[in-house]
Amino acid sequence: MSDRSFLTWPFFEDRHRELADALDQWAGETLGDVDHSDTDAACRDLVARLGAGGWLRHSGAEGDEVLDVRSLCLIRETLARHDGLADFAFAMQGLGTGAISLFGTPEQQAAWLPRTRSGEAISAFALTEPQSGSDVASSTMTAETDGNGFVLNGRKTWISNGGIADVYTVFARTGEAPGARGLSAFVVPADTPGLEVEERLETIAPHPLATLHFDNVRIPGSALIGESGKGFGIAMSVLDVFRSTVAAAALGFARRALDEAIARVTARKVQGAPLADLQLVQGHIADMAVDVDASALLIYRAAWTKDSGAPRVTREAAMAKLFATDHAQQVIDKAVQLHGGDGVRHGQMVESLYREIRALRIYEGASDVQRVVIARQTLGGS
């Protein structure tokens, strides 16, 4: 059983504690029999299960509802501790419709949020391009006006849920000004003519990822999310909310690694005594415990700050993501080391965690990008 004492911290209300406990029980009872041999099928299955369980209602906000970042973080942390792909499935439903939740028209929200929150439809966030990863302002995909609508041309890559999504939030250049000021956001159904999956991308931890090709994709003017030319701000606002949840997923992986390490060193014996009796092993466990708690403090500070009404938590979220993802990598590496040869054996939990954690230090702002953000915020820059 993972440490639950953090739920008594003042960041949380009773509803958060009840949510965490209920989800932990549900995940333990529901996720054990998911077949991961087919990643696409597993993701569809997990989205359906999460929808049927009512958990996806937290992934988006309709009307006067407000996204509760603490709930999002608790859900991601709990799911990641149980099943990395379940965390992915939940996270993409939120990220994929984040722009619709925060900036969409009532019609856009009514068309998609009930479907994504029930698990009926799968969503995706299409921002990254082959030549522009963290440098969103250099995006080149175009959205040219055509009568009352737009025509999209270009490519998006490393798109999570690419190939299985029913709807994409797509960012393209409408050209109001150079750089960041000339981007806009659009709702694009996956079956829109001209939108094709160009390539499926295989990674060390299997997830549905793809490169998308937009070839004269025609969409109506009603597909525009928010105002034309405001897409960069929309994207950053969405990431501002969900970046803390990436850190929470890393925390979930780290907690599971610590649990696995404790079980290993208390059961495994060397010269007739448990590994846990060795001072060097105790030192590793202590370092892991400190990293877990420090990560949790940064994550739930950022989430609480956002939920308390802060318009932006750029600095707090960047600190949480940088520290939690980098230190989760260290916690998991120690867990692998403490497992010896079994730690690198395919099928072992710590081996799976080792593969899962690496991407979190890259996507939604790589660690070095977070350092730049933190430095600028600390120095008083933009």
C-alpha cells in the first residue's frame, strides 16, 4: 500500500480525499485484467472503462464548471501508480479537449465534451510539428481563409492518440502577425476529408502516437476555438493547467517504484538478512522517499495555486514538472538497481516504469525548456 499521508496536507479538501480513495479502490478492482498486447485496443478499452466509471467527467468542464487541477493531478497520480496506459488514456481526454473546455463556444462544448467525458469519443491535442517541438511559435502549418471557413495544410507529429482519436484540437498559422501572434486553434473531426495518418510512431513505452498530414482539409468557420490569432495563448493556457498533471503522473510512477523497492528489499535476503538491513540500501530508500515527498509538495502547490484563482501558474507548474519528472527517473533507476537482474527483465513492474518515465521528461515542455521558463520567471522576464 502506497503512502497516503499526503492526503492530509492542507492543499486538499475532503472531496479530494474521497476522490483519491474511491479511484484507488476502483483502479485496483478494474485495471488488473486490461490486455496490453494491442496498444490501440487497450487505449479504447481504458477510455471506455474510465468513462463508465465516471472518472472522465473530471477531464473537461462544460458551461459554468471549472477544471479542478488538484483532482486532475490526484487522478493522474493514482492511475499512473496502477497502470501507465490508463493514465495516458485519461490525460489525453483532458488535454485533447482542454482548449474546448477553457475557450470553446457552447456549441463546441455541447458537440464534444459529453462524448469525451463519457468515453464515447477519443480526443487528441495536435500542436507539435516536425520542425517545431517546444518552439511552438515557429509552427508552419497554415489555416487559410476560404469563404466562411478555413483550409488546413501541413503536418503534425508526435500526436498522442494519433490514429485512434475521433477529434483533434489543431493549431495552425492564420497569419495575423509573425511568430506566436499568428496562430489559431481549431476543432477538427478525425473523419474530415484530407486528414490522414501519415505514420504511426513506435516508442520504448507503447502508446498510440502518429504523424498527421493535412492536405487541403476544409473546415467551417465554426471550428475556430476562441479568437483568430490567439491560438498560442490558448495552447499555453491549456498546458499551464495540464503541465502539473504530467508531474503528477511522474509522481505516480515514482510512488509505485518506491513501493516495489520496499517490497523487494524487505523480502530479498543477503547472507541470511534482508537487503533492507544494509545501510547503503537504507540510504537509497531514504533518497527515494525524499524525492517523492518533495515532488508531491511542488505538484500540489501548483495545483492548489491554480484552483485558488491564480490566472497563470507558469513558474509553479514548470518547477513541478521539472523536479517531479527528473527525480522520478532517479527513483525508478534506484528501484531497478535494487532489483538486480530482475530489474531489467521484461515484464517486471520496475522495468515497465523505467520505460514509461523517460518520455515525461520530454513532452509538454522538455526539462531544459522548463529551466528556461523558471529562470525567466525568477529573473522577472516574460
